Amino acid sequence: MSHRYSQGDIDAVYRVIAERRDIRHFLPDPLDADLLQRLLQAAHLGPSVGFMQPWRFIRIADRSKRDAIHALVEQERILTAQALEEREDEFMRLKVEGIRECGEVLVAALMDGRERHVFGRRTLPEMDLASVACAIQNMWLAARAEGIGMGWVSLFDADQLAALLAMPAGAKPVAVLCLGHVKEFYARPMLEQEGWAARRSLDDLVYRDTWGMKEKEK
């Protein structure tokens, strides 16, 4: 008995992976409530270490809070540009977020009290963060399949954002997620299109048996 999906379904999975984009340009149209719920449910179906489900999502419905988050991101954008030194001007020309334009803003965070969860985290406590990343990726792929753009913004001071959103001690924001309708999806990743970086060859990143040993060198 085969557990393989139909070829059409398989093709759709690989297509949505290949066409997922980190979106920065949005239309202001609101997201349908049922659609947003589907995207959150997709995230909630993500795998998590020890089944701890460490993700928490805060929907930013208050416009003043959205503006405050944008201010935090802008503050960090300037500091990041300064840290990049010779690439400062190039970085400042990039559009790095769509917080004020997108239909929905969510903040993805790690739960508090994570130290109680030892299963799978005794030697790798950062697996809780990996679990939240899996949930976000689920949402990203589902959004792309629904024709909705999504952008992951990580330019912010975590302590300041946690205070703004009244998070309990121990909780930590890890992503500001912009969701919304788009005029178009980028043909290639935006940073690649803008000449910031290029995708590396997979052959350079896959080793065999020992670090740095490439398959073709065996």
C-alpha cells in the first residue's frame, strides 16, 4: 500500500516551497477572518519539541500599537545599518518591512515557563525556538498557497517589544509577521533581486560523514 500523495499534490507542495517569498510590499486590504484563522491553524499544526507547543501569537489590532512596533523596527533598522559599516547606505535603501501597509500584523513569541520542558531540550534548549520557526514556516507556506503575502521582521529589541505587549517574564518575541494581499509576488527572493546576496549552491552546504567533506570528494 502506497502512502504517497498524488503527483498533483506533490507538485503543489514543492511549488509552494519554491514560490514562498519574504514579502515587504502589501496592499492595504484586510484579511478575511476565516482566512486568518486557517493560517493560524496551519501554524498550530507545526511540530514542536516534546510536543510543548511553545508558540504564542499576538494579533495587533490597535493601530497605535502597530505604529509603536514600526517605531521599534525603524530604531533597530538604523542601528543595524550603522553596524554594517561599508554597506550602511545600501542597507538603508532596502525595504525591510511592511508593518504600516499590510492587512494584519502578528507577533510570534516564545511562551513563558519554558524551563519546565526538558524533553528534547536538556542539551539543546534552543529547540523551543526551532519549534516556533516551524510553526511560522507552516503559516508562510499556507499563506503563499492562499495567495497571501507574508513577511518575517526580526529588526527589533526583544525586551522593548515584550514590554510594549505586556508579555510575562520569560516570554520572548521572536518575529513580527506582516500578512496581507499583494499586487504580485517577487519572481526571486527580494534580497537576491536587490543584489544584497545570492543563494548558495546546495552542493556547498551538504557534507558527508565529516564536516566539510563534500559528497563528490568521497
